[in-house]
Amino acid sequence: MSPRPLTQVVLLTPEGRGAVASLLVEGPLALQVVGELFHPASRRSLAEEPCGKIVFGRWQSPEVGEELVVCRRDTGIEIHCHGGRAAAAAISASLTERGCRTVPWRQWMAESTRDPIEAAAQIALADATTERTAAILWDQSTGALRRALDAIAAQLDAGQPEQARCGVDTLLDYSALGRHLVTPWQVVLAGRPNVGKSSLINALLGYRRAIVHDTPGTTRDVVTAATAVDGWPVQLADTAGLHVSADPLEASGIRLTQNSLAAADLAVLVFDAGMNWSADDEGLASSWPEALRVFNKCDLLTANTTPGTRPPGLYVSALRGEGIHEMEREIATRLVPQVPARGAAVPFTATQVRSLEQIRAALAARDPATARQLLARAESWGDAC
Ligand SMILES: Nc1nc2c(ncn2[C@@H]2O[C@H](COP(=O)(O)OP(=O)(O)O)[C@@H](O)[C@H]2O)c(=O)[nH]1
Ligand SMILES: [Mg+2]
């Protein structure tokens, strides 16, 4: 086995198209290796330039090489070249030829960040799709979860298992939220044909994703679209209308709907507010009692509509946009009933949640020693985010 090279190169910007790509070279030979390949326009050697100064030049060839800027930093040397794969890959290859190790950024982050939980949060942060989820991950990347775990450990060491248990419970209150910071919540809209499910999806999205038609049975497949509801990442799913159908294609669409509803984080049942409440509606509502009930087409409500024994729900009109904001707010509240305060600790990986559940079980069994041991293993909690 060859000895592990100590000087490494990491691509800091995402792979693919972009205006600028940035690489970091760090390690004992960084200045020497970059100095050999980089030709500053000023002709002054890179070693003479102060930290933080941006130096323009060419790579490999002083006449025809890739134009780029290089900057010495405390941590290493940054190279900023043209965006896209080709330029960064060529620079990386030339550095590897001179003995540098190429490290994927996730690995680099995990190896170079002091705390594995903070490293995992930094890595997850790159996959956050909304500002709201990014802010929560940012808090974990700057130590919120670590501090909370340290406080629980201190309580156990001080012989205060009840306080420690409270701390664990508080963290676990956010486990569902934490697991959705990079994976969207699944919200499935279902209901009988023609009640306006596709129209509602389009109203929530703000553009026409799903086909709207007055012919019942238009939507057969499950149509999904990514969006954010009140800052939370959500995958909305439009489904085939639920009713008894002799058409095998429609029937298999209905089976898909049932499966999607069962797997959803939130099921939304849509009913037609302009129609009288029927036995079919009642059957559907009682099959999914936890679902959010939405009565669409409230613009068609007339003095003649008899709501009958209709259960409570939200009244909206996809056509006119009425009640859509209220519907968004209700979806958000159902998904995240308790919003963490800024800076609060939130567990965000499956490993973290599982470990906290084990700690809670140990504390419930009046076994603080096991709880403390599990907590001491928090070094490995950063994996599998
Ligand atoms: N008056 C009224 N009509 C609506 C409303 N939402 C949908 N529709 C109409 O109802 C019909 C069925 O809509 P669609 O979204 O395809 O229903 P789906 O089968 O449940 O997906 C279409 O003609 C829509 O224009 C609404 O809020 N008010
Ligand atoms: Mg439809």
C-alpha cells in the first residue's frame, strides 16, 4: 500500500455547470505544488504573495493555460477557475499527477470538521432546499445539538436523570421535523373524481402541473411536484379519483392512490362543497379520519346545498383562490406542529434519532449508566444523514 499523501485537493463548488468552480489545496506541499503549476501574470512567485491576496494568472502554461485566480488562505490555497466540469477536472488531475490526493467534499468535510455532528449538519446543509430548513441545519452546524447533548451528559453525571430525560424528550419532539430537513414531506391529495384535486394542486403550486378536466377519471397516475409550504419542503401528489371503477386502468390508479395515502406524511381528502354530503363521502372520510378535510368549490355553495352531517373542514375554491393560504397554513401546522425557536437543538439523522430513542428507553428503565454510555457514543452520530 502506498503511503497516504498528505496534500489534498477538494472541489468546493457543486459539480456541473456554474460560472466559477473553486478548489482548495491543503497540506504541507500545497504551496509548492500549486507554485509549480500556477503562472502569475505579475511573475512574482506565489510564496511572496500575502495571505488573502487574489492573484491572477494561468495554469500550467504561462501563454495558453487556463486563466484563473489563486488565493493563499490560512487553511490552504484556493483556486477559482471557470465553472463546469472540464476546467476543475483538469486542474484536479494536474495536482493529482504531482502527488496530491483528490478528496470528495463530503469526506473532506467529515475529516476536517472537529465535531462529527457539526460535519453532518454542514453536509446536510448543502442539500437543504428552503431557507427555513437551512437555518435549522445551520444552527446544528454551529453546535446547537452538540451543546444539548453535552448538557444531558452533564445532568447524568450530576445524578439528575429526570432532567436528562426531559432534555431527551425535548430533542425527540423534533425528530420528525429533523428527518425532513433534506427529505420533503409527502402530502397526498385524494378524493372522488372531479372534486378539484388537480385544480387544488395547481393552485398550491402556482402553476399548471396537473391536468384539470371536467371528465371524471382524467388523473390516472400519481402526479407529484416539489414545492415549499410555509418554508417547509413538500412533495405534493395528485391522485386518481377514489370510486368504484370497472375500467382496469382507472382501477389500478385507484389502488395507487390508496397506497400513496397510506404512505403519506399528510393525507388531504378533497370533497366538492357544491354537492350534498353522500354516503360515499362519509365512507371516505371515516376511512381516513386523520386526514385534513378540504371542501373545494366553495364558490358553488348555495342556499340549496344541504351540508347534512358533513364533518368540519376547510372551505376553499381552487378556481378563485379563496382559502388557499389558509389551506397552506393548515398543512404547515399539521406537518410541523411545534416550530423550533432559532438556535434550538434538532436531531437530523436517522442515527441520531435512533440513539436518542435508546437513551430515552434506558432512562425510562431507570438505567442512567446505559444512557450515559449511549450518549458517549455520540461521536458516531454524524453518519448517515
Ligand atoms: N366552480 C369551481 N369549479 C372548480 C373548482 N375547482 C375545480 N373546478 C372544476 O372542476 C372540474 C374538475 O376539476 P379537476 O381539478 O380536474 O378535478 P379532479 O378530478 O378532482 O382532479 C374542472 O372542470 C374544474 O375546472 C372550484 O373551486 N370551483
Ligand atoms: Mg385530477
